[in-house]
Amino acid sequence: MIRCIQCCVTIMFLLAAGCTKTRETMVFTTEPSKEFTITNPVAISRIAETISLDWEAIADTVPDMTRDNVAVYDDQGGQFLVTQIADIDGKTELLFQTDFAAEQTKSYRLMKLPDGIKKPPPQATTYCCFLPERHDDFAWENDRVANRMYGPALEFETITSGVDAWGKCVPYPVVEKFIRAYTQKEIPYHENHGEGGDFYKVGNTLGCGGMAPFVNETVRLPRNFSDWKVLANGPVRSVFELTYETWKAADYTVSETKRISIDLGSNMSRFECRYTAQDGETVPLAAGIILRDTSDLTWSENGTIAYWLPTDFIEGMFGCGVVFGSGYNPEVVEADSHLLLTIEQKVDAPAVYYAGSCWDENADFDRFEKWQQYLVDFKERIDYPVIIKIEE
């Protein structure tokens, strides 16, 4: 089997970082900086934890620091970290990633990048894009997973707001490459040519983690997305929106905007689904996974569901998962050929949950139990976020 080379990339990155540690340490001690600490409050490690700092709150804390030259220095790691500025909804965030051991507190410095020091290049990136070459696909991915949702040109075959999940065994973007190779050279992307591919069938369902109204024990799918907008695009986080025009969901007339984001190093994407409705103040919703005759390995715990099934087209196993945070108390339902988490949601207020996948080609997930544990740990991370303290 072709195993993920992410570990090799990480090792090369650490070696490269070690070569510059002494020089960076010497330079940073002479520069004005603002110290802050971050604490992991839970007894599990956090790998590739995304940290967000409000730019307005930190912009004037260091002389001459700007959006273009801002830097974050990791005191324990002895290196500058990859950063991203994201402007969304009139709010600017400074994003970076770091690792924590269980219940660890680490210190960092915010500063202007010193003269003579180059910003560290990202070793991998998140990415999202519209791909009209096939049938109006919209794709997003990071170093671990890739996903796709369907636009109007595919409605001759598939009508859904369901999530398509791809397997990956390389840390760089592949979906755009695969789609264009298919449309230009007819190279099939349902086969693994050494980098992964599309080994999951969605059909007219929620696929691997979609959300839709759930009325009278039935998932009420919209037509395919009618519009799209990219809000941020890597390296740490990519964010985009898909718009679904008004449709009749049994007794409800609804429309929807999905805001989806993906962070580097995570198998999960964040979904923020906002519905309008002409028929009341709330709408019943379900997020979930289509069930197949080929597998009955399902699992649920505390606002989390998972499914383990054979991959389509090639040999192997695939995992799907959905997680709600502690602000929700969803009911687990098996209905309409889906495993679902159902909620009653106020209209015009975002319903937030996470959905993701894994492929057993990656040794981290060669058994269902490992996928289950990943989801348990992931939920603990979102329920108990890190604690950031900036010095006065």
C-alpha cells in the first residue's frame, strides 16, 4: 500500500527549522515584541492547533508591526511560525498553528519580522476552488483530506447538497489536478495513481456529512448550489460559501447559505449552515452520512457519529464522521437510509457542526477504532478551546 508521506515532510521541516533556530533566537531578542501564552486545558495532545488572534486587538501592541510584516515566534520551538491574515465579514484575524502536549502551556512572541529573516514558507496548504471543467464542482482540501460539492451543471445526474470525500496520501493539493487530467486526458480519478482519488459515491444523499432540512423522517435536499464565493484561501485556513436557492422542504419553504472552512492538519471541515424559512421561526435539520448495504459499522457518542465502509471503485476502507459541539444536544436517528444527528434550529441563525473523513491508506486510520478515537479527541478540542493570555 502507498502510505502517506506527510511524516517525511514534517521531518524535513523540523530539520530545516533546526538549522535556523540559533540565528532566529539571536535576532528576535533585539526586537520589540509582545509576549503571550497559550494553554491547552485538556489531557490530550493537540497537533496542528489553529490559533486565531483578533488583529484589531493586537495591531498596535508592537511598534511598526503591520499586516505585511507581522511574525509569531515560538519560544519553545525556537522558530518563527507560518502565519495567515484572513479578512472575513469585516473582521481581520491573524492565524497560525502550533502543537501542544496534554495540559501544556507555551509562550510566544508577536513582533515585526526582523530584518534579514525571511518568513517561513508553508510546507503544505489548504485550498479551495471552483472547477467548472467537469460539471461545476467546488473543491476544498488540505494536507490530509479533500472534498467536493456539486453545482448546477451536474443536475442532469445528481441533485444534492451532500459532501463528496476523496482519499489522499500526499500533503499537496490534488483535486484540481485530477479533475483537469480527467477532462483533458480522460485519466480516471476513481483510481489511485499514487496520490489518492475519489473513492466515495454521494448520489442524491447527504453523502459524507452534509446537512439539510429533516421533515417527516425524510431528508429534504435542495438543488445543487447556485452560487459560490471564496472568503480566504490558505495556507492555514480556507473558507468559502455556497448558496442554495429557495426550495420546498415538505411544509417548509427554505433557502440556505453554507459557509465551509478547513484548517491545515485536520480531517474535519467546519460547516456553518444558515437557513431562511417562510413557515416559522425554526426549521428541523439533520447532518449525517448515507448508509450502504456493504457495511453496518456505525457508532455514536455525545453528539458524534461515525461510519466505516468499504471504499468504492478500489479496495480499502473509508471513514465518515459528524461532530456537534457542546452548544447542541442533537438526537441520533437512523432514517431515510442515513445515520443522522438532528436538531431544531432558529432560522437566520447559523447551525455549526463539523464533518470529515479518513482513508485506511493512511496508517493513522487503519482501523475503525482509530477513527472513533480521533473524533472523540476532536470533539474535546472544540468543546474546550485553548486559552490565550496576552501580557498587559
